[in-house]
Amino acid sequence: MRLIVNRQGVASFLKGPRTQALIERKTRAAEAAASAAAQADGWRGEFRTDLSTEGRRVRGAVIGDYSTPYPAVSRKALLAGLDAARAQD
């Protein structure tokens, strides 16, 4: 059996408004949860969200906690954010 990918269909799905909205909701949920987790550990939880709709797909990223010099604190909060984003519809 051979699988042939419909590249135009995949590209239109990845750039579609519903996909963009889903990625934005999940990215914002991850940022909010990561910030809350960092604040619970006594940091300010200054995360940054980067959303891009240019190119061939939508991309969302939550960028580390700028209020702490400790990467482990930021990593722990980001992992908590990923768990929250998974639950977001």
C-alpha cells in the first residue's frame, strides 16, 4: 500500500482559520498556565508568546520566563503550561 499526500490540502488545512484559532488558543493557554506555575514558585512568570501565520503553516511558541535566571524554573513552568494546553479545546 502506498500513501500519496495531498500537499495542497494539507497546506490549506494548516493555514485555515480554524487551525489558526486552535493554535492561538492552545498557545495562550500554555503561556497562562506556565506563568501561573512560575508565580506559584515565587517568580513573576514573564513568558512571551510568539504567534506566526506567515509562510506555509501557523506556528505558536511560548518563550521562557524572563523573571528568573534559572533555566530549570522556566522549564518546569513550561512543562506545566504544556499540560494545560493539552486540556484546552
